Amino acid sequence: MTSADLYPFSQAPITRLLLGRRAFGSMGGGKAGVLIERNVMVYRRVWVAMVSGFFEPVFYLLSIGVGLGKLTGAVDGVPYAHYVAPGLLAVSAMNGAVFDATFNVFFKIKYAKIYDAMLATPLRVGDIALGDIMWAQLRGLMYSAAFLVIMLAMGLVHSWWALLALPVTVLIGFAFGAVGMAATSFMRSWQDFDMITLALMPMFLFSGAFYPLSVYNPQIRVLIEALPLYHGIDLLRALTLGRVHIGLLWDVLYLTVMALIGAAVAARRLEKLLLT
């Protein structure tokens, strides 16, 4: 049994990928694409860990959206399952990106020292940050694509605007992946990840995935509308229900700025951690 069998994020594929000329051009996207190729190689051996995170929003859809939906009437003019599904689609994109950009990145920095090995190659800190953020975003995209297929199969999509749902999940995944990596760079131990859970759980429950914001008073609604997951849910619900309007551009801008700031902070923090 090799070290890669024991620790799926160990340094086993590093020399094969990062020091090979063919690897640098195989995935596209510049040097950062090497990290995506490496993660693909690693996850082929631990694919169960890869797919397991997909099922949580599916279970919520079946239990709350369908099960509880039998006991409720229409919400915002549509059956309850149709209302909940776009919110859980945004959650799929968030979860896939955040968990890869937090726990896995922390392990690479603190224990496996993979990033230190990468810096012995032509890769630089910015390449490392961008590459792993892109991979986290792709993981979120895979979860989202599978969930969208389930929505289509269950007849929960109302409009051709839903064709834009996958590009939106890419934006959601990149934004949360970038901020997740930036936050991880400040973590000192595994116990610090309780703060990640503390941030994600309220967003999951109160960002409008399960009920409209109209149930709250105006002051609470302002706080909820400041949460990043709310903007992802708002975008995907409008697209899948065919309720597109000009205000959605604000959601796009919010997530884009979030992604850029997160990526910049992550690159700066990794440079400080790895080069000092």
C-alpha cells in the first residue's frame, strides 16, 4: 500500500504531473490546470468521497421538498418542491466548493505539505491558489449538474432560462471556493473549522432556500439579503422558474466581487504561509 492509498491528498502524483512537460499543456488554463489534473487523478482512487457530498441536498429535496410539500400549499405561486429545488441547487454548488476548499486545503498546507512540494516546480503561489479554487468550483459544478438532472427528471424546471443555471453554479462555486480557501489560510487547527460550520448552517437555513423572505420583518430581510447564498438562490430560482428580471444583475455582481476578493486574499495568504 502506497502513501497515496493512506492519504488521498499526499504528494504521490506531484512529480509525475508538475515536472512533466506534457502535463503543463494537457488540461489548459495555464499552470493552474495542472492542479485540476492532479485532483482528477487522486479522486479516481477515492471516488466514493467525491460523490458522497452530492446526496445531502437530494435527501433534503425528497424529504422536505416532496414529503413536507404534500402537507403545504403553493409557495410564491408554485408547488413547494418546485420552490425548494432551486435553493438546494445553489446549496449543492456551495457545498461542493466549500468543503474542497477548506478541509482538503488545510490538510495540504498543514500536514501533507503538498504546496511546499509544488513550489519546487515552475508553479507559483498564484497558480496554486487559482488551481485549487478552480478545482473546488468544478466539484461544485459536478454536484450541481447532477442535481439539475434530477430536477429535470422530476419536472421541477419551468423555463428554458434554466440553461443558464449551470454557468451560475460555476460562479457560485468559484465565489465560495475562493472565500473558503481564504478563510482556511487563517485556520490554526481542525477545531477552527467549527467557525466554517457556524457560518454555513445559518446561510443554509435562512437564505431563502425553504421559504420566502416575506415571512420576516424588513430589518431581518436586509440581513438575509446580505448573505452570499441568498444571491445564488435568487439567481437560480429566477432562472428555473422563468422569472428573469434586471435586478438579477446585482446578484451576479455580488458573487463576482466576492470571488475576486476571495481569490486575491487566498493568494496573498498562501504566499505569506508558504514563502515566509
